[in-house]
Amino acid sequence: MASQMKLSIVTPEKKFYVGDVTEINTRTGSGCIGILAQHIPFVGMVVPTETSFKLADGTEKVAFTSTGLIKVTKTEVQMLVDASEWPEEIDIRRAKEARERAEERLAKDKQIGKTDTDRAEIALQRAIARLKIKNS
């Protein structure tokens, strides 16, 4: 049992996933992170990305996770994120439109020298992550 840990992915609307897993791969503001049971305790910020995890039977699950926090202990991983979706739940048309809007905002801000582009950059990251997951 020491090779498993509990994973909880929670959004403001629902408990997206709760269950035992053997491995988790996601991305934080510091880069990609792989988590196994008995991982050193860690708290970090999650960025929009593909989060994958393996179940005890070897089945791999993949989901989109948006911005949020991750808390890791030796036996449990909690992800509190703004949004999370399975690949089949992603609306590809909506994600493409969001990517286009974000790219337009970033290009416009660059032309006029605007430095407050964080919101557009995060929107672009979310759209790209959703499209990557939907297309894989």
C-alpha cells in the first residue's frame, strides 16, 4: 500500500477526481513535477497543463487542470484548481476561440507597450493546454 497515494482534484464546482494512484505528473510555476508515494512534502502553484496519473492497475488517466495550488504529503496529493476537464469534455471550438482572443490581446498589448499581460498569457496557456489534451 506504500506505493499508492490518495489524489484529490477539486474545483470550485465539484470534486473532479478522488482516488488512489501510483504516480502523478503535472506542471507547476517551477516546471514539470512527477510525484510518487512517499514524496517529500511540497506546496506549489499549478499552471494550466495536462495532468496525468496512473491507477494501481496501470491505467493512465489524463485531464486538463487550470491554475491553482498543489499540496503534496507522503500519502496524499491535493490539487485545488480553477477548472479541470477530461479530454472528452473539452469544447475544441471554444478553446480555439479563447486561444485566438488571447493571442490578439497579447499582440495588441505588445504593439502599444502594455505590460499588464498576465491575464492574456494565462488564458493562452489554458487554451493551449486544452487543445493539446483534446488532440492527443
